[in-house]
Amino acid sequence: MEAHAVTYNTIMVHLDIDAPAAPRLGFARDVARRYGASLIAFTAAEVFLLMPGDINVGAAAEATRIQVEEIESRLKVLKSEFDDFVEDSDRASWRGLIGDPTRYLALNARAADLLIVGSGGEAGSRLRTIDPGELILSAGRPVLFASKDHRPMKAENILVAWKDTREARRAVVDALPFLAGAGQVLVATVAEGDRIAARASAADVVRFLMKHGVKARSEVLDAAAGNATETLLAAAGGIGADLIVSGGYGRGRLREWAFGGVTRSLLGDGSMSRLMAN
């Protein structure tokens, strides 16, 4: 049987309900065109429910109605922007819902190969924008965090922030369409003790990638002043990367999850795009 190249056939882009749609749609459309993928735009916001005793029943119902109407109005505006942007393309579709944006995006992720969201550092109520950490844990799909300025991502040079964990292995596989199309991939691991073991695990990843046609090499890095994130970002800048691939990992049970320092720092850094998986 003929093997098929790994690709992204359907991409879902999350639009923040309080932000213009065009910048992120442009970023996502560029990625979708690269792979000939269908594009699904998704947005959601949740109503703030008043607690019993805070206000009488009639006033609470009225406050809820006003919130619902406001969300519906914003959904209509964003859908109009989306329709104008895609110009009746039969490869693009829209999903707008009232509800928890993180939960509903994770549920709708079943329809896509890849999720594209904002930079990860956006401030705002979790009733109206996603929780990036929770999304990584719950989506079951790779999440591509666009750079803060949504500049087009060439992905010609890519850094894989390697740590020998299940999450990092998952991220490498999920990023294969990007990695296979890159001119240079650096598998970089920050030394945390046994340099020989670190070098061996990174070398295995390079061999794995090369069997998938990826031009890759590895390097063991020493953390500058103990800051692994700065070391990885410096290495990415050194090869002219505009994409970092990383596992989203931490410790604890799901509801008590605490992301590790590197994951947290990469989530908060919008200088370049980052693909994370769990």
C-alpha cells in the first residue's frame, strides 16, 4: 500500500470574541493554504451567572438576557468579518457558540488536525477567551500559538525544544508536516545532568526525523544563568527560527496541573510561533 505524506487536512482557528478577526484569520489561512487544508473558524463566550442572593430573580434574568444578546451580536460581527475574508470559499466554515470558550474549543477540536490560537499571553476573562494551558491538556490536538503580531510563519527554520518526555515525543510527531517542509530543524535539549544521555536521546529524535525526510541536527545546550527558556529562545534566534516545537508538560493530576517553567515561559513569549502538544 502506498504511504501517504503526513499533513494537516483541517485546521481550526480560534477567534477571540473581543478582537478583530482578520489578523488571526490571515495567519491561519496562510497555514491552511500551505497544506491545502480546510479552515474552520471557531469562537465562543460564556455568560457570567449571578449567584443567588446577589440580585433578585427578575433582575438576574434580565442581566443574563442582556449578556446573551451582547454575545450574539459579537458572534454576528465576527461571522460577517469571516464571510468577507473567505469570500464564500467552500473550504472554510464557521462555528460560533455561547459557552465556555476553552471547553467548547477542546470539544470541537475533534473536527481538526491542528488548532491555531492567539499568542497565549492575552489577558482577559476566561469567560471570553481561552485558557491556553487547559486547552493544551484537554484538546487532544496540537495547538499552534501564533506570534503576538500574527506575522506570516515561514517555518523554514524550526527549533524542537526537546526533553525526553511523552509530551515532547507527541509534539514531534504532531509537528511533522511543518518539520518535513523546513530547510533546517535543530533538536535542542538543555543539559540537566547527564549530558551523554541527553545527547543520545536527541540523536534518536534526529534519526527518527531523518527517516521522515526531515533535515535535522541536534545540540545539547547549557542553560544560561540557569534559565532554560532564554537558552532555547537564543538558540532559536541563532538559526533564524520562527517556530518552536515543544511538549506541554508539568506535574500533578489534571485539575491540579502545574506547568513546568519552560512551558509557562514559552506560553507567555509571543515573539515567535510555538506548537505545543500533550
